[in-house]
Amino acid sequence: MVSSILGNFDMRRMREHDAAAAARFPGPDYYQVLGWIHETLRPATYVEIGVGYGESLRLAIPRQLSH
């Protein structure tokens, strides 16, 4: 399902846009900040909507993941 949704996007243009945004707004990226939040706050629960490939969900500390 995810690949069919992403298939509608021009990946080259997405990479160009990401590079331009990173140059204009330097600093840590979303995943790095989210990792810091998990490490610092260690929330007892965590809900994520729109997991996609799971990059951000993997940052959740294992005790926060439900089975």
C-alpha cells in the first residue's frame, strides 16, 4: 500500500526539495529530535498515526511499544 502511494511522487523532486529545505533550515532533522524526546522524556505511552516505513516508530524505547 505504501509503495503504491509513494509511486505517485517524483522521488528526484522530493530529494531536491529535502536538500533545499535542509540548506535553508539547518539543524537536526525530525527523527533526531524525536529520538531526543524519547530519550529525555521516556513517555509511558506513545501513539503514532501514519507509521509508513516505521522510521520514527523505531525510535520509541521498547518498553513504550505495545504488543
